[in-house]
Amino acid sequence: MHKNHIRIAGLIFLMLVSLVPLFARGRSEQVEPTKGDLPMSKNTIEERFPFQPIQKELLNPLNAMEAHVILQKGTERAFTGAYTNITDEGTYYCRQCGSPLYVSSDKFHSSCGWPSFDDELPNAVKRYPDKDGMRTEIVCATCDGHLGHVFLGERFTDKNTRHCVNSISLEFRAGPPQAKAIYAGGCFWGVEYLLEKLPGVFEATSGYTGGTKENPTYQEVLSHTTGHLEAVEVLYDPRVISYEDLTKYFFEIHDPTQVNGQGPDIGNQYLSAIFYHSRFEYDTAVKLIEILEGKGLKIATELRPAATFWSAEAYHQDYYDNKGSTPYCHSWQKRF
């Protein structure tokens, strides 16, 4: 009996040993799924639409002295700048990209030899530690063009701040500040009509952007060969309405979830898109899309760097006002 027990035990051991590869193979197949079964990674908005700095085509050409100051962070000689002592009412824009930076009501005389401001327009200026390790550099938030330096604690004004700016970095224009925003949300007639009604908006213009054809016509855009979208350029006062509120309203006057068109208008010229000029505009759009997607909406709106905007033909401007009617595929719906 003892020998039989040993023989049986040996047979059982051999059977178990022979089954080990089968268990191992089955275990391996369960732990290592095939490539097709792997879960797909969910791309972030930043991965779908990586940020791109302002396009060179939107920048003004600079002469040698302007380039020395704006690009190479030079300094014009004290008391030689065109705007050091002027007191005219108006707005100071970036010489390189045309973005509004300062208003005359924030300008004061500091006897330093350069224009001085105790405040900037919202999100218009960025600050960086200067390479000298002591001062703080200020640059245009849209194009990173060098403006000068900012100083605190000097008690020139109640705001206790002095933006010391090179005149050569600025361009003065009479009137209130006019910032630009560009949106595409289907047929430009309705987008223009609704955006133009907002307080703080000076004007909304229907046009084309994002494509390759210079100065395209309406019929050329309809042919789907130019790459342009029907879009609207908005001029607004950033002190009255913020870019964020303007963009929120844009998301509420069209369907940002519709792909390849808007309402009954189908085609690549009717895509939903935001054309941003700066990192701030880009970050604002990303934040708002994340809010909407957090509410369960699948946003189709694209984020693209601003490109040359071509105004549409005269008969497209103020279309509904001239016709005496209202938009047929755009209306307001609260989403925020």
C-alpha cells in the first residue's frame, strides 16, 4: 500500500506540474489585455488645442530703435519720449500688437523722464523679475513686447504704483480703450447682431478668418476652398465688459456642442471657434469650456490663434438691423 501511495502521489504531482503553464498562460492573458482593449486616454483641452503665441502677421513692423526697446529690452533716453509730458485724453496701445494698455486717467507726472501710470487696463500687462535682480519688468500681455518697469511704494499716487514706460513702446489714440475679440459661431449675421447689443461693445463686424485666401469673398468662402470661417470681430471697452463675460455670452448665443455647423447651416465655414490673441484669452476660453464640460456638455468649440480678419461685404454688416428682423438660428440660453 505504501508503494501505491507513493506512486499515486507522484502521478498527482506530475499532473499539477503539467497544469502550471496553462494557469500561467491564462493569468497572463487576463493581466495583459490586447492593445485594442486598452482604454483610450481622454485628451485635455490643452492637448487638443495647444496654445500658440500671437501670429507674426498680426504684429506691426518695427524700426531699429523700436526693435531695440521692444524686442531687446532697451531703454530710450529720459525726457526724449513723445508721450512723457502729454495730458491728452485717450488710450495708450502697444506699439507692436495694438492691444490697449493704459488710459490717460491713470497717467501722472512723476518727473522721472518717462510716461508714468499708476494702473493698467485689466489683464493688459505682465510682470517679470528683471535680470538685474532688483527691478520688475513689465511687458505687453498679448505680444510680450517690453514696456519698461513697475515700481511700488513711492507714494506718487494713492495707488502707490508707478509703471515707468518707454514712449516708443506705446501708440496714443484719442477715445476710450478698444480691445478686440474674435468669435465664430455659425452664420455671422446672428452672432454679430447679439454681440453688438451688449453694454460695453462699440461694434461687431462680420467677416472671415482662419483660412489661407487673402481678402476672400463670400462666394469663395462658400466654396469650402479657403479654410476661412464666418466670424465676428468685436471691439469692446474692457473696463465695461470683461473678456470672460463676453466669451460666456458667446457660448450662450449659439450651440457650442454642434459639430460641423450651426443649426441648419452645415459646413466647415460654420464651425464654432474662439480666435484668441493672448495667453489670457486662451486660458479664459479653456476655463469656460471646462466649466461647461463639467456640466455634461460635449463642447465642439475649437481654440485657434487669432489670424488676419477680413471684413465681409457691406451687405453682410448689420444684416438683421437693416432687414428689420431677428436671428433665425441664434438666441440666448443661460449656460453659466
